[in-house]
Amino acid sequence: MSVTSAWLEGSARATASYKGLSVDGVEGAFSGVVEQLGRIHHEAEALDAQTKEAHPHLVDINDGVKRVSEELKRLSSEIDGIGGTIDEKVSVIEQIKALESSVKGIGLKLVSEPFRELFKKQEKWVAAGFDRRLVSSDPEAVDFAVSTRLIYTIGMFKKSADILDGDAMDIRNEGGVALFKVEGEWLPYTAFKDRIQYSEKEWRFVGWNYVHPQGFIPRDWAEYGEIYPIAQLTPAAYQKVKAHAEQFWTGEQPQIDAGVPKGYILQVMTTGRDYLPNAWWAKNFKEHFPEHGSARLITPEGLVYSFGTKMRLPDQEFLSHISSYLGTGISNVPTPDYEESRPSDDRLMTSIPITQKRFDHIIDFVNRANKGISFNFSRQNCVRFVSVILQCAGMDVNIRTSLHELLAGIVPRISDIPVVGKPLSALVTNVACAVSTVFDTLGSVFGAITPYPLKKIGECAVWAVTGVLQRVEALFWNTIGLCVLGAWKSIVPESRALDGDLPEVETFRQLISWSDLLTPDAIHIYYETKLKAWMRKQKTTLHFIKPEHGFCCLDPDKATFRSPLLA
């Protein structure tokens, strides 16, 4: 018999006789269990009925399913301690199982069609911290905010209200209607739905952006003429960031532009995610996994500029295939950087005070770069862009990496092998040192007794063999780059003059050509490992573990780890 066809209606006494489990003459615990079964059954019926509403609140229903399931588990664990006959207890157990099956069915509805996608969207809305009542009262507005990922941008500003100047950002509930900030006004979705359009293909609002505290403004995220601030810090928050940044200068990092006021602040960041398992063979690669680089500028007024490179959609799709992974495309410099509103596993941030002249140079460079610069995962990527920003600030940070260094950061280390790793690594090191000592000694002996002409012949032979080996190695790697990874491919039009007014970056259409097949180190590699190594040496570097979003890293007090150089 189904639960939905058996529940009893009527008086309280009828409820207490749930499914024939009469409580006449039975006192105490058994009576209470029967009454609870009746109540739980009515609640399960109500939850099932809610799924048939025009705009069901699936998150509330799911919470109800979890609550009822927990109650049924509790009742099951209490059966042995209640009164009643054995037959009555068996009957109670059967009814509990029937209810559990019914409630489980309701839960399965939520993750099946036609509810699956709606349930996911409602979960995201509630998890982002917005008024859950709007899920039912204004479902169209909730769908808009979740589908466009606007909830994450607004949530970022909302959770940073303590450091941002102006009204706290939110999505308001006014009489069951969701209100959004649009050019400083609070408007319902219906008032701007035809004006502000979102491109699912490009993952952005076309011609609009969402900033603090105005909300939506008619400035494009990527296609702008001049970059603009996306938020403003309170005076107290700015002073805290400035005081932290001013500790950047040390004996090893002497002050640049000494004697010139530095009220502007540059922040450079790397943001990473942990996609690899916690296994010995992945440990080395986890420490050197590719990360995104980005930057911020903060003015004395507390205005915050945020930016980083991002490819256009066609270029992104072009480089997403293994056969064109080392091809060349075009990137812009959107604002804010796409990592600002997203959670991450790891973020490193270094703050540097700079002069107004350097601030103006960086802003001018970003405006020119946003017209389009060459992008390549190896030669000119997001961390290479950050190194160029640092150069504009007066910091020459060399992040070019050799192929051997890159491979050393990817392949498993012998020392990470469980049990035998450390002794085996020590053995290999000792053997290598011994072999090196032997060869050095032999070289010194033969060098002393070998006549000068023979010595020069030997040096030439070594030079020739070394050159041949280098070219053989170059042939191997360049062939992989050209034939497998598409290093010769490009989506950049031949007629396009990419960055004639951008001497700060490289201009190229392809990483290497077939004429470079035998050229050693033809493939330029810029990787975040050296950038992060430099950042970790700086006094103002902060380390954030699993930050909720990028903006929370604006507050130095929220860092997980601070540089040991800081007092």
C-alpha cells in the first residue's frame, strides 16, 4: 500500500491510529511513535504536493526531505525501546520503511527531469546567500541572476561590504520582487530585461558591466576604450592596504623612484586550483600546476582597477584543441579579471607602492593592450602579462623558463616515492656527485698532460658533439611542438597590425615556424613557477588558502599566511 493512499484524516485520535496502529490501552513511547508517523506522513504528502506547484521551491522541498529522512532514521533506532506488542513493532518498522521509500522518491524527483536544472539553479542562488523566498516569488529574476552568473559578482561585492565605500551590494526583496542596482537605481528585472542582454556564447553582458556601487553601467567588460574602476575602498581600508604595501622595500629590494610620493598601489596575483589527486606521482606537478596571473591598481581615493588577459571566444576555442594548443591567438584585457568573483584553492598576492607616473603608464598600457595582443600559452600568456606590468612598475622579474626546468616541475620526483624514495634519492645524488668528481679529476689530469694542440682539438670535438646533441634535442621537441601541438598555427589575421604601439609586449603570429626545427630553445616558455618564487621572497606577499572570492584578498588581515619577513 502506498503512503499517499493510506494517510488518515480527521480527529487527533485518528492521526494517533496511523495505518491501523491503534494506541488504545497503550501508554508512553509507542503512542508517541505512532503519532509521529502520522505527522511525518502528512509532511511527506505536503512535500510531494509542493513539487506540483507552478513555481516549486525545490531547495525547501529538499531540505524537508532531509529533515523527514533524519526523523525516520531516529524513529527506527528507537523501536526497541518503545512499548507495544511484537506485531505492532513489526508493523511500525514496515510503515517506516514505506515512508522512507516514499520520501526517497520525492528526493529523486528533484535530481531528475524536469526539475534537475531548476534545482541546480535554486541551489546556487541559496548558496550565494540571497533571499531564498525570491525563488518562488520571482523565479524569472532568480533564473536571470543565476544563468548569467551575476550572483557571483554581486556576492563578491556583498561579502566585501566592510571594505567598500557606498551602499552594501545585494539583490533586494521588495514585496516578493527581486530588485537589482542599475545605474544607481534599484529596479526589478522586468524593468531592464529588454535593455541588458547577456551572451551565453561569450559569457558576458553585451555593452554592460556590473560594478560597485552603481550596479549595472553601460560599459563593456572587454570592449572598452579606457579602463575604469570597478569598486572603491573605504578610506580606512585604503590606509590598511597602503600601510601593508609600504613594507615592500627592503635591503634586498631597494626603493624604486626614491623620494617620489607613492600613493598608488599595484597588486599582482596568481590564482590556482587543485585538480590533481594527493598521490606521490602528482605531488611535484601539483606544486607547479599552471595558474592564472592578474593585477590590480588602487588609487589614493581608493578606486580599484582589476584586470588580466583573457582570450576572445573564437581564439579560446581554437587553442582548446591539442592539435593547436601551442597556436597563437589574440587576447584582450577585461575588467574585472575573471578570477575576482570566483572561489579558488590558492591565491598569492604581492602589493607594491608606485608613483602616479607609473600608475598612468600601466593604465595607458592596459588601454592599448585591450585592443588585442598576441596570446600563446608558452610565449605570451597571463603570467607573462603580469611580468610586463611589473616592468612598467620598475621591477624586472625574469620568468622565462627553460624546457628542462619545466619538465623538472612536472615529472615525479624520486624522493616522493613512498618508503624507498628518500634513500633512493640520496643514493642517486651521491652517485652523481661521485661520478662528477671522477670526471673532474680525470679532466684536470688529462688537461695537465695533454699538449696544447690536442687540447684545442678535444675542445673543438666536445663543442661539435655538444652542438649536434643540442640540435638533435631541438629537433625532437620542436617536432612535437610543430607536428603535435600546432606551434605553427595561428588564428591571428595576416593583415592585422596587432600592437604597433605596444613596445612593452611581443608581436608575433606563430610560436615557431618550420625553419626553427633545428634551433635550440626556439620555443620561449614563460611559466608562473619563477613568478611565484619571486613573489614568495617579497615582504608584502600574502598567501590565501581557499578564498571565497578574489576581492576578499584585498584585506591583508584575511590572509591565511603572511611573509615571515613581516613583523
